[in-house]
Amino acid sequence: MPDFLLELQVEDIPARFLRLAQGHLAVRTKEMLAAQRITHKSCDVWVSARRLVISIKAVAAKTEAIAIKVYGPKVESLKDAQGAYLPIVLGFAKGKGVLPERLFLEDVPQGKRAGFKKTEPARDVLALLKEGLPAIVFAIPFPKTMRWQTEGPRFARPIRGVLAFWDKKALMDWRFVTDVKPSRVTVVAGKRYAISAAADYAPMLKQAGLILDIDDRMTALRKAIERVVRDARPAALDFEALLDETLLLSESPEPLLGSFDP
């Protein structure tokens, strides 16, 4: 099954906004996948000052068709004593576009209700993602937003690039904002990297020096700090208070050991 990738390239988002954005995107995207019955292996959300990324692995191309029950009015019977359908039952059937003969009466926690069975057909997953993800992205509850176009959505900072892939297919019609055309290119530390498939994105960025996952980035930074201070005796500092913000301010943080003459 194909992988899906969406990257929004943005001007530097304040560090204090990013954890909120990551949590929102992760929760709302997974809720959408569940609500739309989109089968997938995993869903990851990665954030940094200059990009917001949603990666969905092994996505089904279509949702599964499903049989559901649709319930209507609470009634004790579908018909009256003469065997004619009750007006409320006929109104329900007409409103739903079904013949009254298709209706059944069933006990549910709310009492006896008229209802009918229908099949929700399979739907194209890519179309569902294209419909649902922009709404999720632009609903991120940033503490402050801005508008950088005459018309268009508000966001924490201007969106300057869009990269979207369905497996090896670049989704060139995924325009999140009118003045930004999607491309196959991402940017790391000022260098441009062409992406050929969704599965190549994370490995290529890692090769370029950017670790997407915040926890992995934290581990790498801690190890780098340990190497720098191993043979030195730097003044004690509260690194913990700075590490998280550093990880969000910089996509590729590097520790430096310095000294000064007091």
C-alpha cells in the first residue's frame, strides 16, 4: 500500500507554538483517519521551526464499504391498526429516500425506533485526505496568527512551500494557499533537495543533517553535548530548561564549548 506525505514549509514559527501544533495535528489527523475508516499502518507528525509534516504509512487506496443502520422516529409500531404505515413513518422514509417496506422496528437504548439498513460505499482515500487535511491544518489554535495575502487563511507564519506525495506521485494540485505551487523540493539549511517518493523523505532529510522526530533529535543533541563536555569542566548550567526550546528553535542544533576571560 502507498505512503502519504505532506510537508508545509513555513517561515520560522515561534518555538512555543510548535508543541501545540504537533499535538493538534496528531490528534485531529488520527481522528479523521478513524472517522473515515482509512486503513493505515502508522501516522506520524513532525514539527520544526520551518516545517510541519504529516506522514501516513501504508495507506489503503480506498475506504472499506460498510453496512450501517439509520434510525428515525421513536414509535411503538410502523403501522396503525388498519395496517397502514403511520404518517411519521412515511415522512421518515420519504425524507431518507427509501421505500417504507425497507423499514424495520428495533429496540435501542432510547426505545423502539424505525430504521433501515444502507451501505456506505468505498471512497477514494486521497480525495478524503485532500478534503480533510487543509481544514485540520488551518484549525491549529496558534496563540497568534497573521494574514500575509490579501485573501486567504490566517496562520502562525507565512507558508512558503508545499510538498505532497502519494507514494511516488507528487501531488501538484495540493494548493494550500493560492500563491504557493506544490513542488518536489524541500529545503534544509538553505540547500534544496529533490524528493522522489514519500518513503525517501525522512532518510534524505536525515542525510542532510535534520532529524525529524523531536525525541530522536533530543537524543542526538544530548549525545553531542556529552561529547563536547567530556574532557572539560564547564560551569554548571540548567541545560534542561534550554534543551526543548533549542530543539524547536533550530532544526539542526549543535553544542559549542567556549570560554571567556573574566
